[in-house]
Amino acid sequence: MNLLIKDVALLPMDGENGIVNGTNIYIKGNRIAHIGEVREDIKVDRVIDGSKKLAMPGLINAHTHIGMSLFRNYADDLPLHDWLTKKIWPLEAKLTAEDVYWGSLLSMVEMIQSGTTTFCDMYFFMEKVGEGLIESGMRGVIARGIIEEKGLEKGKIDYSRKLYDEWNGKGEGRIKVIVAPHAPYTCSPGYLKELLELAMELNTPIHIHLSETRKEVEDSLNLYGKSPIRHAYDLGLFKQPTIAAHCVHVDEEDIRILKDNNVSPVYNPSSNLKLASGFAPVDRMLKEDINVALGTDGSSSNNNLNMFEEIHIASIVNKAVNMDAISVKAMDALKMATINGARALKWDDEIGSIEVNKKADIILIDLDKPHLYPLHNLVSLLAYSVQGSDVDTVIIDGNIVMENREIKTLDVEKIMYNAQKLSEELILR
């Protein structure tokens, strides 16, 4: 289908333009064909009225565990170690493929409704996440989160290889599969090297948690005499493009390693705040031109997947921590949620900005809301005022996935019903 978004304000995130008012976006198939004046020579099947709306790239959630939506509001007000070992891991041991399927669909509904078009997911039963991606029309990077367990090491490597063979490139190219060791504290050095070899064999990035808590760093220093980031570097992990979730407790050497090796840290402000993990030095990393992306983490440690909330928190919390009102500006936070996320996922040649020939992953924000008036600086408006519920229309790969707040691809009521039912059964198990 060929679409025209007519007379719309545009934030292209192309590195050259700020807000462009009253423009037109032509979509031919799954790509952006033209931006600018009305073109009579381009035939369209649908015209979307863009007046009183703002178009921007679909948001990219660069670190999450979407099947964990079944745990939302189940285990709260606990430090990370207790939260994981006493609440989350015992539940995860009882998860079924059906649980992850419906929990993932629930998360996809939430993400679409709040403007996320692409996510990077690390969890279990990832073929079920792939099925959800096909059904929802979303774009996703998926990986089996790998924790070393005696006797199961080879099986998890074989699973990841099979997942890649069966799912990478599926969904008309909307699905990528990568390799995801959970963390250096759940994988031995030898096992991390084996997973590196797998990533090199498949030519994929690595997705891993690094330096999330002070305890994690202290344990690494005691065990290996070095930080988790230095440890990962010395093992050669950064030979592959690396998506490093959290990077909260980092020193100057860690920052230098991240920069020199083009590692993309993923900032998860809500999760870090809720679990009292600390404050990632995002402003310091940005000043070093490190590609910082943005994520929600799982919705049991957040407790939502609303990327506009993450943009808001990312843009304000560092100002207070650094006692600097210009630390992490509005545009910095918006870049983290769009083009930086695309770079982290090695997808910036196709998504992350609205440019001719890129894939048509576009969201429309309804500006005709009291809490957004008066319409002064629209960049500030996006970072400081817009809510996820202000997303009116979502286009992914040229397809209208949501219009006028109505999701076209998924049965929302059925998903909510099954998620509630399965979560109750899971807790009983």
C-alpha cells in the first residue's frame, strides 16, 4: 500500500533538521519515497491527515524482557539481588512457552500503544516472541538470555544457533536474532568465550547486562580483580558489536573501554531507580560520543514499557544528579530512543530516522491535547510533556499497525484475558 501523511509537523532525527512544519511524507510499500511538497506523480492508496499531528521515527526499546509482563506488580520494593533470586528466578523456572507467548503479546500491545516500533529482547522461549512479532507487525531483535547451568551449556548454544537459523530475517526482514549471555556473574569466563565464538560464527551482535549494581562490580573486583566491563573486554567480547544493558557503575577506564570499542550502553532509568541500582553517568558518556541507547528493562522492574516515560526520566534525572540544568538535553534523550537505538542494534541503515529510502517506521503524535498547549518548542514537548497515550497512529514497515488508537493486528481483549489467566496459574505453580 502507498500512503501519504499530509500536512504534518516532522521531527526526522536525521542529524540535520529540527522540526519541519507542514510537510508531507510519501510511503511506497515499506519505504519512505519522498518528504516535502505534494507530488502529483506519486499515486497513493491512502491519505492520512497529519494536521495537528507530529511525525517522528518509531521508538526503539533497546533492552527489555517482554515475557516478564506476567510478573508486573508481583515482586516490588526489593533490592536487585533479592528480587532476582527470591522472586523472579523461582517464577521463571516454572514458565512455559504459552506463558511467554501471551506475556510477549501483552507487551507488544503496550509498546505499540505508546509508540515503540522496535525492541531488543532477551528472554526464554524466543520462538514464541518471533511468532508474536509476525502477528503484531512489530520489528524486533530477539535472543535467548543465557545463564550458565551445569550440563545445559551446549544445549543453550544449540538452541541459540537453531533460533538464528529459523528466525533471523523472518517477518519480511523485521526479525533479527543475536547472542545474549545474561551477564558475567551468571556465565563463567570459559562459557562467555564459547558464546563469543557463537556470535562470531553467526556474525551477530552480543546483548549482555554489564555493571548494573555496585554489588556486581564489587564481586567482579573480588573474583577477577577487574570491573565487569574490563573483564568482558579482556575476554574479547567486544570484538563483536555489543549492546551493554545498564552500565550504571562505571569508572573512567570503563568509559574509555566502551568508547574505544564502540560498545552501546543502554540506559534504563526507571528500572535503575526502582531497584535502587544507581545513576548511570549518561551525560559523561554522551560527552565522549558514546552511543547511548534507551530501554525500559522488563515490566516487572519498571513497571511499564512506555518509552516516552523513559525519555522523560532520562532527560531530567541527570540534571538533578549532576546539578546541571543542561545535562542530557531533550534532543539527547530523543536520540537515545530513536537513532542511537538503531545504531546499537546495527539497524540504522534502515530505521531510527525518517529519511527517503529508509523503512517506514513512523509514529504520529496527537498534538491537540490540553497538556501539550501552548505549542512552543516541539522538541521540548516530546521529551517533557508527551505521554505514551498521545500516540495516535503507528506505521511499521509501511503497514498501519495502529490508527486512532485502535490496534489493527492484535486482539487486545483476548490477550489481556489470557495474560491474567496464565499469570495466576503460574503463581500457583
